[in-house]
Amino acid sequence: MVLKIDGNINRYYVQTLCMVFFPGATFGENEEGGEGIPEVSVNVYPDADGGVTAYVSMKLNDKVCDATASVSADENVSIATHEGIAVGRALFSAGKELLGHIPPWGILTGVRPAKIASALIREGNGITKSKRILRDEYFLNPQKAALAVSVASLEMKILKRSSNNECSLYVSIPFCPTRCSYCSFVSYTTPRLLSLIDPYIDALCVDLDDTFDTIAKLGMKLSTVYIGGGTPTTLSEQQLDKLLSKISSRIDTASLAEFTLEAGRPDTITEGKLAVAKKYGVTRISVNPQTLNDDVLREIGRRHTTEDFFKAYKIAKESGIKDINVDLIAGLPGDDFRNFSETVDKIIELDPTNITVHTFCVKKASDALKNNSNIYSVSGGDAVKSVSYSQIKTKFAGYKPYYMYRQKNTVGNLENVGFAKEGHEGLYNVYMMEETQTIFAVGAGAVTKLVITDEDGIKPKRIERLFSPKYPYEYLREHELAAAGSPEAKPPIREKIMEFFLSEDK
């Protein structure tokens, strides 16, 4: 699409606003208008009283809609915030008039909408007023405003139970039995790449030792461990035993508040693997069908069937592992409201402690986008009803929404929500979303997130991210260079970690 901006406003922010109305839009340097190509012009300028006014013109084919929005001066709010709100309101109004579509999340574009709700509650607005502010000033529909406040309220209760010196550990297993058509994660499925697993586990064990040593030097307490992917249960029993025994040899896993292993794909779950997980203290696993419709499963490239899921779930239930999460995806290609609602009903009958409902989101690197460039839907189609149904049904089944995030180019501009029975919330998910805790991460594609919070341990004052090599072969190459003492080897990540925390002390 064509985007022109005049004024001091973050271009990326405006792009994300545009994508609310035009999902999948691209923003090249030399984009030109034409049939079916949206054009958006944004102007931002200061008012005489210190406030800000934004003007937006939006064009699609022969139809043009204009809108203006002003934000009054407030000494407690930055100019940049004023500009963002003004542009958001003007673009929202123009888009609504041009397309006849009202985005359910209004002008909220970030990954973490519950953070806005948390901030409003902490400012003393209370539950009811916070909902009203989200509805009237950010243009959320009433259901989304209520959801954001509900999630924020429960997250705040969970965060109160953690202390400033706590941290978490993420372990990346970027391998899968097959690649789903909607996936863009760094995960590998070919026999050649799967042959890297053994040396990859060896390298992980080295990094785990280094990470545990660093945590000890910093005087931190490890509260949660999360092994994700990819699909960690792509590992054999022996490989899984090697990884988990290394973790168990360095920490008392019984002292963890949570120990998660993403089992994920039902076709990778065996009694033996879950027995290994249970032996080493895993307390939470995921068994993810995404849908209970075999035709849709084939469409999205899943190798398992609905029957395979029920068998895997039975194995998980009988393993003795405390918490089981089930992932579903609303709005998958080929799925509809009837099929998805039946899936939700059947999963609730199983009574897992956690249900996570994602909305179909296509990333640029996914096979689904390569094969179908018209896959995006601004209105959401059946996904809107499907998501709403899941939230109503889980509520009446005794689940509460405890964490949430949003992504660009999600069907219908909808959300991903985790629901849990009381006392069974996935703690790592909350810590990751709220960014109140340092997350040490090892493995290919892993991102260590270093966090310094305020004295209350609630609001992050400083965040720094450290990126591991993206691909397994790059990760292994780095280990080879380090082991050989090569000058090409990058400095150990622990040096950057120690520098971050020591500079903060100074």
C-alpha cells in the first residue's frame, strides 16, 4: 500500500494501524497507487494550546474518506503519546467509514493489550472505569475491553506472588516431525536437519551449565523452566532423558513453581517420553490438536489425526503430570464455526487444566501465505464467532483468561488467549507477556530477555534482548568455534549478561 506521513510520528506504528484495516499490507519504498491499492496520508501537527491534531486521508479505488482527531495537552503525558493517540483515532475513523468495518481492538496495536489495562488499574481507575476508558478512548468493543481487564486483573495477582530476584529459563528445541502450513517458527523437519539433534543436545548441555552458573553468580532464583520449540517431544526418549537429566542435575526441579515441556504434536507423544518427563519433575505439558477435524488437519500439514490426539491425551492424563494444556486455532483454512465449536465442546469434556485458543495468523515465511495470498480477512468471517464461542464456553466451564497476546495479520484482528482452572495458570506465559522477569534462553533462535524492574517488581525500567544464532547449524558452528578457541568465536553471552546487571548496580 501507499503510505505518506507528514509530521513527527513513528512510521512503524502507523503501519501497524493501517494493517488493522488492510491485513497483509506491504509498505515498499516505491509503492504506487492503483486499482485495489490502498493509499493513506497522515499529517500530525501541534495545536496552539500544546495539544496535537492528526489528519488522515484514506483512499481505496475511487472512494476517499478523511478524518481529523485532536488530543488536548496534558503535562503528565508525553507529546509522542499524544501524537500516537491522535493518529490512531483519526485513522480509525477514516478506516471505519471507508470499509464499514469496526476493528474489535480499536486503536490498540501492540502485542500486549493487557498491559494497557494493567496500567489503567494501577493508576487507580478501578475495574469499571478502566473498561470504560478502553471502550471510549481506545475504541475497544465492550467484550474486548472486559477481556483485557479480566486478564490484567489475574496477571497482577500472579505477579504479586513473585519476587524481584526470580528468573525463568527457556530451552529451545527447534525441530518438528513435519512443518505446519501456517508456521514461521525456526523449526526443522528434514532427515538431514533432524540428524543434528544429538550434537545439538550436547551443545545445549554446555550452555545450560553456563547459564546455571550465571544465575548462581547473580544470586537469582529460578522459578520456571519452559522447554519449547518446535516440538520438544520430537526428541527420542534417550535424547529427552539426556536433556532433562542435565537440568535436574543442576537444580532442584521440585523447588520450581513450574516446569513445562511442550509435547505439542500428538504424533510425537509416547508413554516412555512422558514417563521420562515425569521422572525429572515436569509439571506442565501441552498436547495440541489445533482442531478436531481431520480434513482441516490435512489441509494445514499436520501428520496426526483426531484419533491420534485422543490417544496422546489419554497418555498425558495417565502420566501423572499435573497440568495439561490444549492448544486450538480458530479460523484455520477450511474450518468453520460449526466444526470449531464442536472442537471446543469436545476439549472441554476432557477437562484439561489449561486451554489456549489462538486465532489463525499467517506470517510472511509460512507456506500458507505462499500458496494463498488472499488468505487474510479483515472481517474475520467465522473466526469472530469461533473466538467468542470459545470465551463463553470456557467461562461457564470454570476457566478464566489469564494471559493474552496479539499478532499482526491475525484473521479479524483478533487475539490469542490462555484459559486456566484456578491455580493452574501457566506462570511462564505471564512472566513473558508482562516482562517483569529476566528470561534466560538457550538454543537456536532463543532470545534472552534481561529485565530490571522498579522497586515493586511490577514495571520494567530497562530491558535488553540477547539473540542466539537463529539456525541449529549456526548454533553448532558457534560451539565448534568456541571449543576450538577460534578468534572468530563470539564472546560468551554470559559476559553481556554480567555487564548488564553490574552496570545497573553501578
